[in-house]
Amino acid sequence: MSQWNDPQGRQPESWEVQPTQYLPPGQQQPYPQQQQPYAQQQYGYPQGQPPRLNPFGAQSNEAFGIAGTVCALLGFVVLVVAFTALDWFKGGISFGDVHDSVTADNANATGFATAYFGWLAWTFAIVAVLAAVGSCFPSPAVRALRITGVVIGIAAAGLSFLALNVSDAASYSDWIKNARAGFYLAVGGYLLAAVGAAIGTRRV
């Protein structure tokens, strides 16, 4: 195979176009393989169309938790009924009656009972239920909300027993003996909120 030379007999430079080689009939000049776009080679998607990012980050395999939400909302309904419609102690004494007594400068009321029946019981209920419902939505904060809902719900249920010692006028055992459905239902409502938070989102 001869090389192409100019009339002066000099060799062609490297930058000059080389003549096409002659091929027998039926054969085609091979062409270099066309490279795929870099993005498509590396990641498997067309160039200019990046993959969609899940707005919920690492929780991409989780979905809205219906069971956890129902449990949390049921707990809130139970708490509202316990605080507004049922007796807490023997003799028809409701949560509202205790609230009025401990917030009226009652010298016999214990400090924690004053806080619990004054504002803390409702605060526990609202925070626990909101955290439990929030933990049922896929989001980067789902784990923190789940922990908050579980801790607040269980702590509120336990502290309700401490608040049952309303005053020093009677022993704690007497207060327990005279406790009625409202108190026990409130404990159950807090625990339902904690269970709802523990259930949280569902796996998909």
C-alpha cells in the first residue's frame, strides 16, 4: 500500500488529510462508534433529564401511615372526653372541678397537681397527638417526631398518676381508690397517642 506524496516528494504531515484506503466491492469503510452522552453512559438517563429526587430524602420507601394517624386521633378524642365529660373522682368530681379547685389558691393542693390540672394535661395531649400525627407523614423529621410522640405519650400517662395526689388532705391511696373513669380514660388516651407515634409511617 503506497502513501500519498506531493509533487516535490515530501511526506504528508500528521495534520494533513490521509487518502482513503481502497476497499474491495461489498466492504464498507468502518466508522468510529458513536459515543453515548456522558450522562446516559454513567447514570442511564437521557442527557438533560436528571432523575427525580424524592422530596422526603432517606424516607423514600415510606408512605403516609393511616393506622398510626387513626390511633393518634382516637387518643385525642378519648382525652377530650376524659377532660370534659367524665368524672375523675367519686362524688361526681370532674376534671373541670379539680381545675377550679387547684387554681383558686387552694393551700392544700400539691404543686404538680396545680400544674397538671391547670394547664399541663392539655399541653401533654396536644403535643403528644401532634407529634404522633406528624410521625405518620414521610419527612426528614419523621424519626424525631416519632420519638417525641412516644416519650410524651408515655410520660404523660405516668405523670397522670402523680397528679392524682391532688392535695395533702387525703393519702395517695385514698385518691387512687376514689379515681373514676375520667382518670383512667385519660391515661388510655395518652397511651393511644404514644402507640400511634410508634406505628408512624408504613413501609412500601
